Amino acid sequence: MKINWGTGIVIAFVFFISFILYFVITMSTNKKYKHDLVTKNYYEKELQYQDDIEKEQNAKQLPINVDYTRTEEGLRIQFPKEMSNDGISGEVILYRPSNKTFDFILPIQLKSHTLLIPKERLLEGRWNLKVDWKYKGKAYLFKQEIVY
């Protein structure tokens, strides 16, 4: 049987559409390809984004901002020394983009101007570090992508 060019185009379209449908169905039904949003409350977090911008601007106005260093014991977060320890409150959030089960939040409880996150809690690789803190009623935010 001889196939003319019109029939060939129709056959090509049918194969292409079948190919695309196969991948769409595979990606939407297979648990291996399941992807999560960054956070469960994505839209609520989006509404708070302006507050985060204001907190980051407050932090940039500080003479010395929060800093971090990797040490033998773990990740050491250094707060400004001109501020008293007991006036600093807030939380440190470590987000692991590759696996949400490793995410954790630590409250800021300082005895000195440093907070140590033990190396047992941290895996090697990329982390998003977020330090959301207050001092004397003024809110600050420090965000950094780090590789531990």
C-alpha cells in the first residue's frame, strides 16, 4: 500500500501526540516524579513578603550584620556584639532544597553572641539559611544560600 504525504503527516501527528500524552500521564501518576511546593502555605507566605523586605532593609542598615562560619563543631552564627544577648530573640530556619525532611527550625537562645548548630544536624550540601530575629522590638532578617 502506498502512503501519500497527507497520510504521513497525520500518522506523524498521531505518534507525536501519543508520545506527549505518555509523558504527561507518566509524570502525573508516578510517585517517583512527585514534586512539592517550597512551603505548604505558599500563598500566605507570599502575603508576608513585604514584611520580609522591610526586615532585610533593617538588617542592611546595621553596622555589622549577622554572619556565619563553618567550624569543627558545626555552623556558628554570629550576632552583632554591640547588642545585648538577652535582647535578641527569634529563630533560625535551615531549609534543604533537595529534601524537606531535613528542614528544621531552631529558636534563638543566646548565652554569648554566637549560636552553634551542631554538625550532626547538618548534611553536606546546599542549605538556605534564614535568621529571623528581633532586638528591642525591631525586626531583622538575614538570608543566605550556603554550602555546608
